[in-house]
Amino acid sequence: MIKISRILQILTYLVVVVSYASVFHYLEHYHSLSFLLLLILSLYLSFHRIIRIPRWVLNAISIAILVISALAISTEYLVEPVLGALIVLVAIKLLEEKTFRDYAQIFAMCIFLLIGSSLLSLSIAFLGYFSLIALFSTTALIFLAYFAQQSEIAIRRSILYKVLLQSLLICSIALPGSLIFFIILPRTSYPIFSFLNKGGYAMSGFTDTIRLGEISEIQEDNNVIFRAQMPKIAEDELYWRGIVLDAFDGSSWKNSGKRSRFSMTPLRGREIVQVVYLEPYGNRFLFALDKPWSIALRNVYISDDLSCSLPDSIHERIRYEVKSYASNLVPDQAVDRRQYLQMPSDFSPRIGKLVEDLTKGKSDAEIVRAILQYIDRGSYRYSMEDLPQSADPLEDFLFQHKAGNCEFFASSLAVMLRMAGIPARLVGGYRGGYYNNTGGYYMVLQHNAHVWVEAYLPHREGWIRLDPTLYARMAPATERDRSFFLQFKLLLDTFNYYWYTFIINYDFSRQLALLKKIKAAIQKPDIKIDLAKERIRRHLYYLPAVLLLGILGYVAVQTIMKKPDDRLLNKFQRKLRRRGYVRKPCEGLEEFAARIHEQDLRIKAQEVVARFESIYFKDQNFTREDLRSLNRRIDEL
Amino acid sequence: MIKINKAGWIYIILTLLIGFSAVNTGNNLIYIMASALLSYMLVSGIFGRQNLHGLAIELEIPEEIYAGTEIPIGIRLINQRRLMPAFLIRVLIEDRQVLFAYTGAKSEDKSYCTFDFKVRGEHVIGSIYVCSVFPFNFFTRFRKIHQAFRLIVFPKPKKCGDLPAQDRQARIKGDASTLAIGFDSDIISIRDYSSGDPLKYISWKSTAKTGVLKTKELSAIELQQVLIDFDRMDKRDLEHSLSCVTFLVLKFIRSNIPVGLVIQGEHFKPAVSKSHKINLLRKLALYDQN
């Protein structure tokens, strides 16, 4: 016999530990430490009841914790102190002598902890914590119902398994069932308390200034910056445009902010539509496949340099649809040459000399080719470590170090072009991405961040993309792109993608769209029926197999459901029926066996009956051995 | 019938609160929580309802129940369902209740409950409910078992000192020796020993006197019959008289004395069988009751 109170205790600890794991990242160390100490103490006291801490002491400690946590609360730091206080209160509650009410309070607090975690992160890990807490709490609540009826109740192990099975059954119906409520629960476009949500705000890295020589953490960062749902395209077309930098001060590039409303001649090229799910990253630029033409999002601003931005920084995950044209050229007929030829005064005469040597007497196209060739043949190496960090980093890169990241390559090219009189600008964004065939989207990581150059060529009447980093000798680090781990990450990311696409981004507009779809389906059912007819016809061939399987399944279930003694009896009667003896209704087994004419058969049948009755009428259970021997004897009939 | 428990009210308030938070934060994870709480409420309702279906109650009522005496009544819970066990079933009978923690599918469980019927006569146990808080103690569901159990409570046996005639008569008319030879009562003669006589009946005194083995011959006891004429009894305190007669009937039958009864013009011949006893007691129990 197992005591219900013991099982309940174990389950409560499991729920508490999982709840703690869900908020662990956001807790202050002193909260975590207090929780763990109290948890260990309560575990120890539950096994060795040496002392019982009075309730007033525990209440006093609880109030003290609430006061301390309240002091730490500010408008910017609201959720975390509350969670910290809550987890310590849970641990204090565990120390108490527990009644039904105490257990219920612990479970309620654990639910609040999980809610708190959802305000701080929207990661798919929530689903794991949520499922575990749901499973443990369901089981615990069933046992709590037993506990509430009789606190000292004990049950047999076999019954324990039955109750566990029941809780599993409840979970397996209730959890998928919550999906229906999730879809239909009312939503609003203007939530009042949205300021409480801070989910995923931690990511940063992509800035609107490039400082040469500063080691950017972004290129070591494996977090996803965005996912773009679209068909797979050629690798060399995968340039994700973000920000355009036009002002150079000798060591850093900035966006001058000189903007004119988008008024260019329409783009040409293959149209590619993407749905981008952008993670919150703390800046206002949106990323889109080069060259974006339109973005379906409220308040979006597309400037003449084709950089797209929102008025405010992006602090929550957003979704937008982009129409891009895969083209190397941005047509532009009115370039502000002063803006794109701007250089700091007295900038590096050494580079000036080099540019002069390379470009003397050449046309614009030839100049571009000559500078690219120079970079290609100049033994420049791609490196993210040990970057040039002198007062004049570009000169250092071009003549001494000869190793740098994409920022150096792009800056060198842009500066040299500007020095040669060709308008040039830097474009910051992402390059490449990993296509997920299952989800049909590109996953772009932070370390895909890239900078390239656009140069204005009058004879082409537009800006053309130039990527000097392509000419660099790549470091072996890029090999990781093909590694097993990346494949694994892609597989895991599929879940993430669906999680964000269908769960996190489900909002009022989607709910409305879904309702409209349902309404349309109801209003024009004939189309659907026709479609359904076609589908049914296609699957008609499978119908007999499905029916057969169904019948077999039914028979199997019926056979399993029958008691072993019923099965034996049926088999015995079936066997004798084949020999011409049918048992009459209400005829006793012995009577039936005695009716058999053939002596040999009769003796065997009587033996079976005697053995059967010796077990059956003594209210014993048929053991496996009994069943086997009886089956053998019936087979011999 | 459904009753919302205190925990149930808290659960409902918690669900509303979380639902409100979900709408006002627009956080889909809180929506998931609210959805799950609603879904659990629904599923717990379905399981709770299912848990009370396919249940039958049988009462094991003792044959002899006397007013004012505590008796145990066996309550059998029969789970007729094929698959689902019955969890935490509380059977409410009148003002008593019994808890069945677990009853497997297609099986039954028995428990006892003590009853104390104050008055004689026919009683009907009709108010039987099964209820359960399963699965979560948020709601208590009740289901009435449409089944009634009739039982007859016999008058409380009471030894009465104010029935001297009957008592003395009973004592006089009770055991009496007969002339038939038996092994029960007084010595009626002494004869010579014949082989096969039990040793304990050898009269050693006579044997010593005569020098020949002598055997005692004892008389057999013949039971006197008693007939109680209730119709002629003083019925000013009817219940008291019924109790006294009940006591006598029980006493005589326990002493193996055939007892008969004249009641409401009906004449029951003296007998000692159990069925006779029950018949007499039933008559006494239902005296003057419609």
C-alpha cells in the first residue's frame, strides 16, 4: 500500500522544480539561493520530522521577502522581482504542514511563475515547461482530490498505476483540446498591458554604425535574427538588405540621415515574395531580400536607398511580407554625388596614391574592375581576429595587415571608389542563410551579418552591388556551415519556426482571417463539396483496406476485452460444434460433455470440463500455466 | 446535479484572471495557459460525469432488524462500465455516506455502514445518491440512484416484568418431563446394564448395592407449546406491548419452545422455525400500520 500523501508530496516537488527551471534564468542569485536552501530544508524535514517550524515564523519570513522584493521593483524591472519573491514563497509553503488549501496554493503559485516566464521569453522552451507542469499537476490534482477526501488514505500499487493512466488520459485530451480554445479565445489589436511583455528583447548586435577595427560580437553570435519564408533561390542572390551607410569619417561609417522619399524608376528582375519573421533586436531597420520594393507593414518607411525602417526600435517579434526583385542593379537617375563622394579632408594620401595609380585614364567600369582586381590579387585574407586597430585602420589593412573582416573589404572598396570619383555606399545586412526544406524558409543567423558596397555607374543608370569580400580567401571557420551540428540546428529550428509562425504570431488579424475563411466555406459550400468529392474519389481505393483494418481492429479489441475463461469456453464449444455437438442454452458443462457418444472424445472433454470447473468454481484466477494446459487439452479434442 | 467547491470557485476566478491577462497583454503564451485551464475545466467535467455513469448500488440488509438497535448494512457499489474504473465514489444513503476509493471496471466493491432505525415498521431507503469530486475536487457531481430498498424493522425487544401471567405460564408450561425414556431429565427407573449403554448412565451406587451393573433410565423432556394472544393483551401502551411480545417470541424460539401468536384475528400455530419467527416478527412490526 502506498500513502497518497507521499505521492502528492513527490508530485508537488516535481511541479515546483519545473516551475523554478522555467524562471531560473531571470532570477537574482539571492532568490535562487534562498529557494534552493529552503527546498533542501523542506525535503529534509519531510523525511526527518525533527522540528516543526511554527506558521507565524514562516509568515513573518514571507512578509519580509515580499517587502524586500517590492523595494527592487521599478517600471523597467517589474516582472523579475515578483517572480523571485514568488519562488521563495513557494519554497516557504513547502516547509509548512500541508493541507488541501496549501497544496492548491502551491500549484496556483507555480502557474503564476509560468505566466511570469512567458512575459520574459517567448521561446519554445515554454512548451516543454508547460507540458511537464500540466502533466505533473494533473496527476497531483487527482491525488489531491483523494487527499481532500481522506488525508490518510493509502492505495495499492496496481490502483496507483490506474490513477496515473487516468491522468495521462486527461492530459492527452485536455492539452490538444486547449488548441481549440487558443484559436477561438477573443483577441484585441490594442492590448493594454503589452508593456509587461519583454519576450526576446535581449538580442542586440546589428547597429547603424560601423567602426573599423572594433570586434563585433555579432559575427560570433549563432542566434537567429530572422526567418524568411520563400522558395529556395541561388546562393549568390541571398543578400538581405538592411541599412545603407553613406557618411565616412576615416574610421567609421554612418547613415547621414539625408533621405528623400522613394521615387525611383521601378525595379526590374525576378519577383520574389518573402514572409519575414524578424526577432526583436533593438534597432528599427527591417531586413529584406535585396532589392525590396514593397513591405506590407504599418508605419514602414522605404527610403530612396531602399533601406526599410520603422519609426521605433523593434522590441517584439514582428512579421511582414516583402516583395523584392532579385537584381544586381538599383536604377537611380538623380544621385546626389556630393553625398556619395564625401570623404574626410586629408584622408590617407597613401591610399589616394594607390587609387590614382590604379585608375589613371580609365573609364568608370574599368576603374571598378581595376580596384576589384587589386583586392583579388593583393593576397588579402578574411579574418575576424586581430583586426587592424591603428589611427588609420584602412591604410593599415590595405598595406600592412592585409587581413580583416567584411567591413574592411567593403570600406576599402567604397573609399577607393569614392577617391576615384565614383559614388559609392556601404550596405549593411545579412548574406546567405540556411534553407529549411521542411518548413520552406531561410534561417538567417546573426553571424551571417555582412557589409557590401554599391557603386553608382552612370552608364548603367543605377547602383550595382559589389561584394569585395568574395575575393578574400575565406577562413576555415565557414566550413561549419556544412557541419552536422548545423543540420541539427536546422532541424530543431523547424519546431521554432512553426512555434513562432503559428503560436506566437497568432493575433487578432489572423483570427479574423480564419473566421472569414470559415464563413466563406459555409457560404460557398458547393465548391468545397466538389473538392471533397474529388478527394474522396482519389482515396476510394483505400476504403476497403481501411474497412478491413477497422474490422480486424474491432475483432482484436473484442478478443482482448473478453475474459480468459470466456475465451476458453468459446474455444471448447467451437471445437465440439465442429464434431457435431452443440451446447444447448442453460446446459451445464458436465451435462454437455456427458452427451458425447464417442468414448475417447467424451473422456477428453470431461477432463477439460473437470479442470476448468476446478478453477472456475473456486473463484480462482486462471494462471498462465492453467490457460496453456487447458488450451492444449482443447486443441487435442 | 453539480456543486462548485471552494477550490472550483478559485479555479474559475484564476481562469478568468489569466484570460483577462491574456487579452490585455496580447501574449500568446498566456493565451495558451488560459486555453489549457478552460480545456481542463471541460475535460474534468466530462470525466467527472463519466465517472458517475454505469454505477449500481445494492444494499445487503440483514434479515432481522430491531428498532433502536445499530445494525451494519452492506453497501455494494457495482461498476458496470467496460473500461473506466470508478474513482472516489461517495455513496450517500439517507444521512450516511461511504467512500469507495477505487472500483475497477466490471467489478464491485463492498463497504458497511451502521444504521439505527428508531421506530418499527416498514422503512424505505430511497434517497440514494452517488457523488464524486473526481478528477480535481473542483466540482462535486451528484447522481440519484433511482432504486428503493424496502425493509421491515421489528419492534425493539424489551423484557417486561408486567406480564406475570404469561411469564409464569411460560415457565410452568415450558420444559416438562414426559414418561418417554430419553436422556434429558429425571431418573425414572434403574435397570440391568445391557451392552451398548453409555458408561455415564451406569448407576454406580445401585451397582455397588446389588453387585450387578445397573443403568439409569432418564425421562425425555417434552417441550410445551406457547400461544401468545396479542389481541387480548392490554394495548394501552401499544409499542411497549409489541416490544414485550417480540422479546417473548425471541426468547421462546431461542429456547426451542414452539410459540404461536394470535394477532389481528390471524392465528399462527406454534412453531420454532426461523421462517415462522420472521413471520411473527413481521406481523408485530406491521401491527396497526397501513
